[in-house]
Amino acid sequence: MDYFQSLKDTVNSAILEYLPNAQIKPTKLHQAMHYSLLNGGKRVRALFVCICAKLFPQNVDPLPAAIAIELIHAYSLIHDDLPAMDDSPTRRGKPSCHVEFDEATAILAGDALLTEAFLVLSNAYKKNPPLALALIGELSLASGSRGMIAGQQEDIDNEGLAISKENLEFIHEHKTARLIQCAIKMGFLCGDYHHIDKHQIKLLGYHLGMAFQYQDDLLDVESNEEILGKPTQSDGQFDKLNAVKVYSVEEAKTRLNDFFQSAEILMDELEVDTTSLQTYVESLRQRKF
């Protein structure tokens, strides 16, 4: 756990190096970017990038890729909290970006973080064009209209409609799992992964991403706002699709365990020592927020 905390500290320190200085004009915009990106967070996606890259003795520095995916994640949370989306007043126990600043600034801060992610990748890996293109391609696909944004659109469109298992799975896979799947793939891209089955890597990311979202759905029901740092049972309040609404709590827990078990099998099958990755996944499995 000290190793994972050290990685997280490294990511947090590096974020300040890659973000524009908060005192650069327009200061309000840059302060909003800093506020949202440095407002706590587990850095799950960034740590997946780093841990997967470090499974291999030979690897390209994964830190810029880890920062890039955190920039994308932060932008998505800013927009997700907006009145037009989830209308959430808090994030990680603090006012959401649009509450702390204003709605227009929050939209622009999200836009800027999204753009900055690809600048980070293009600058950091410019001496390795094939890797830069691969990382940019993976992140673009995972976060665009066939990935995270697709999940967000379907989430909005299905508010108040009859509960559908198919729609739930689509939303969870695209809105959450695709970006975690991307983090796993970006980590392997930074390592000497070419002897590893690409389909196994893709499946591993999918199962870990789905497990993470099912866990969030269960925590939304079983935890409280003080622990989570955001309103609980908000999905039920706005009639959004949620695993607990589609399945029972017990069925959702069963599916959660199935996703984790599938991921464990895949990690065991990979032709590399995945001890550190398995340990980190187990720590996520035990999380309470």
C-alpha cells in the first residue's frame, strides 16, 4: 500500500507540472482547472496506467499518459456535475466546479482539461511517434462518442424510462469501463507488452471497469454522503439507471463479484508477473468510497 500511495503522490505532484499555472491569465479559468483536478480523488485510472507499465522491466515513462487520462476524467466530472447533467452541488466533499465558480467557467474548465490531455501526450511522447499516436488513439476512442460520451448521452436519454438491463450495461460499459479499460491498455502500451494477448488486455480492462461501476452503484445505496463526498442515492432521486434499480442489491453484488473474479482469472493468465496489479485491484475491491 505504501507503493501505491507513493505512486499517487507522484501523480499528484506531476499534475502541477503539466497544468498551466493558476496565476496565468485567465486566472479564473486556470484556477477552476486546478480546483477540479486537485480536489482529491483516488487516481485509479492514473495508477492503473503506472502499475501496468511497471509490470515490465523495460518501459517508457507512463507518468504523462497517467496525467492525460486524469485530465480527461476530471473534465468529465466537471461536466457530469453541471445542472444540465446530474446537477450535483458537491464533489469529493467540496462544492462542484460550477458552484465554486460559475456554470460558464465550469464548462470552459472542462473543455480546457480535455484539450490539455492531448497536448500532454503529444509533447511527452513526441520522440516516440508510434507510441504517441497509439496513446492518443486509445484515449480519443475511449473518451469520445463511441466511449465515455456515448455512455453519458444514453444516461441522459434514459432518465425516467423503463428500467432496461441492456441500457444499463451499455451505459456502465461506455461511461465508466471504457476509460478504465483505456488506462489498462495505455499502461501496457508503455511497457514491452507485445508478447501479451491484446484481447486479454481488453477483457481485463472491461471487467475491472464494470466492477468499479457496480461498486459505485452499491456504495451509492449503502454508504453516506459524508464518506463518499457527494450526495448518495442521487441516481434514484433523478430516476437514472443504476445496477441496484435493475437488479436487487444481492444480484448487483453477485455481478460485482463475477466481474472481479473474471479479472482475477485474466490477471493469472497473463504472461507476466501481475502481483502488484492484483494487490491494487484487491485494495479497490475493499474500498468504502
